[in-house]
Amino acid sequence: MSLIKTDGVFGTTCPADTHENTVRGTITAAKVKTLNATLVELVPAPGTGFYLKPTRIHYMLDFASAAYDGAAAGEDLATKYTDTSGAKVCADVDHDGFGNAAADAHAFPDIVTSVTPVENAALVAEILSGEWYAAAGDSPIVYEIDYQILPYTW
């Protein structure tokens, strides 16, 4: 919790945290294979009256033993608010060189600066079209996201 000044008095608590927060997690190989049909929540929704502002996103394909040979054109990794119709918060991670990698691969997609924030929305990962469906593909995606929780209105 951060302390904010309201009517000249300090001490009013607010769940907004303008400091950097970091979340780390893993999208399992089983979930990677269904990221078009079943999105994965990366950062939970901040609550009514607030929005998430990502400042840095790092994805790492933690290569295990077999590549996702099903990764094809258009099957890029997207990070969005809430759901498949949500606004993208960063550039897509191209399937080529990441989704079909045969070794560890890193991606640092550029944050979109002109996105309209969405109130009380989670950040989710999605494969834009199709799936990385190869039965042999067995690599998880590890992620680290720096973000702020900001008031939606002032």
C-alpha cells in the first residue's frame, strides 16, 4: 500500500503502487500448446479503479528437448489486457526464432506507449492464431514482468 495525500492530510491508504512491481512465472509446455484457445493470466487484475502499466516484459523459452515445430506465420505470442479482444500492451513476439527455437531463446518485446489502459484488467498471454501444437514440443516459457498499478481516474 502507498500513502497518498488527500485534502492536505497524509495517511489515506490507496492500493495504487506507483513503484515498480515484478512478477515472475512459468507457462507450462502443456499450456503453451493451447495458448490460442486458453489464455494464461500473467499479472492479476489490480482491482476496481486501477489499471496495470507494464514497463518491461521478458520472455524466455526454456528449451527442454524438442522444439514446437507447429509454430508458423501469424502464430506470434501476444501480451494483452484481459482477453482475446483486449488491447496489446507490447509488440508481439515472433514465432520465428522464439516459438520454433531449438535452444533457449529470449524476447524483450517493446512496450506499446499509445495503448488505452483498461480498468481492473489482468495481463494475459495468447498465441494470436493457431497453436504451437507439436506433440514433441516440451519447453515452458518463463516470464518476468515489471509493472505499476495506477489509478484509472484522477
